[in-house]
Amino acid sequence: MISKLLRILLLAVMTTVTCTATAQVEKPQLIIAVGGKSLFYYLPLTIAERLGYFKEEGLDVTIADFPGGAKALQSLIGGSADLVSGAYEHTINMQAKKQMIKSVVVQGRYAGIVLGLSKEKAASYKSPKDLKGLKIGVTAPGSSTNMFVNALLAKDGLKPDAVSYIGVGAGSGAVAAMQMHHIDGIANLDPVINLLEVSGDIVSVVDTRKLDGQHYVYGNDYAAGVIYTREDFIAQNPKTVQAVVNAMVHALRWIQKATPEQIVAIVPPEYYGDAKALYRVALGKNLSAISPDGKMSMKAAENVYSTLKTFEPSVQKAGDMDLARTFDNHFVVEALKKYP
């Protein structure tokens, strides 16, 4: 009888807390778009969802998964999503096009993107100029994986049209495209890359999961996956944005303390299928890339901007840009008071 009463009281308290949190946010029901949810690039988003951190903040979040980041961005601009879990590069690209979107929390400090080539093509690869004429699979045209290859080409003075880009997504379709020789190489992330490395279908020639690869392509400080949204959404829904950032920072702090085994136990089984051990290995290669606290530095923003200027026409034509308008650390600072 007592235990039954305790359960009723606990349920009443939890309901009250949830209702109170919901009443504090302007928009409790949200859609967050993402291009390739199962990628380690967006692991903090999955952790926040699976551990109920969004719900703790009074949010009912639906995560809409797209084949690539460019599609996720389109959903935000088109109004079907409220926020995006995507590449920071998009905030700069869109400012160049006079559309203001802003990062509110960083998920990844390294890109984690890998360029893998078939054994035949890898054997003759010396530098990015050797990519000329190849068919390269990317998550989606215009996504961060596409921009990654553009940045590589620019190092040897080549323009983006030096290769053919083919959208292959961020899951089994990407693996199949490489294994069936529909493409010569692939720019993607783990767990896709790890599966192709283990199967011997690719040789990784540029690897930003590693610090030397990250420095080669992007420089020292960098910002990869972030949560971004429109400036007007932030202005109209500051408590809602704060709640989202609270959940994401909570996830980042949890990841910092968790073991790989604990993380694997949290993610959906479909992320690894019958290759749980391989997933665990790939996770180990990517944990250092995850931001420890969600903060953005101006130096990271400047490095991303410098990279984009090497190949992105709209950024090249835009002249000097206001990078301070592409990110806002205010919400992260507040979240870290709650989750130090």
C-alpha cells in the first residue's frame, strides 16, 4: 500500500515538473532536422533524445532525418523544421546569401569526415589533384561532406567541378554505392567509413578523425556539427532555445564521463545492426572529436570561414562577413551553470 502511494506521489511530482517546464518554454513541440542522424557527427543529439534530456527541459522533440545536411537546411529555410543539427559551415554560407542563421551549441570540434578511395584509385593518390575526374560519393550535394572535398580540391587549385558528386546518403546506401563500384571514392563519416575500411572496400587517404588530418584540411580550431536555427526564431523563442541547449550540453557532459560501452548501450540497435563490435571500434576513433562543453571560439569560426573562402563562390563574393552573427555562446554559458 505504501509503495503504491509512493509511486502515485512520484508520478504526481514528475507530472508537475514536466508541466512547469513546458509552461516556461514558448514552443514546447519542436522539429529538429538532421542529415544522417546515426552518424557520430551527431551523436550528442541521439544521446539527448535517448536519455530523455529534451523531455526533462519540457520539450516534445521530433527528429526529422534527411539523407544529408543540405536537405536538413532546406527544411529549416522552408519552415518545416525549427532547428537543425548540422554543419556550422551552413551558417556562414547562408549569411553570404543574406539569410541569417546562428549556431547555439557545438557538438563536434573536429569534422570527422574521411575521404576513402577504392584500392585502385588510392594506389595512385598523392594529393587532391589526383581526384580530378573521379566520381565521389557524398551524403548529399551541398552538405558538409561535399564542402570537405571542395576544400581538398582547392588546396591544389582545383574548382569543385573537377569531380562528379553523387549523393549516397549516410547509411547502408552509402556503403552499397562503394561496394558496387558506383563511385570511385566516398567522403563520409563513421560508422559508414569504418565499415568500408574493415571490409577493404576503401583506403582512407584524408582522415579528419585524426588531429593531423583535421589540421591539414581545416587548421587548428574548428567547429563541425552544431545546432543552428534562424535568428528570428531565437528572438521569438529564447526560453525554448535555452531548453534545447540545456539538453544538448547535458548530453555532451554525459558523453565526457561515459565509457564507450555505456554509449553503445544507449544508441538504437539499428545504428550498428549485427556489427556491434565494429561500431564500438568506430566510436573509439571519434570520441575525441566531440565537443566537451558546446562552446564556439572565434578562432574556430575564422578557420571555417577561411576554408569556405577557398572554394565557395557566394562567400568569396560576399566580402567581409560578420562572424559574430553566426554563433551565440550565451545559451551554452547558461547551460553550463546547470550542467557544469
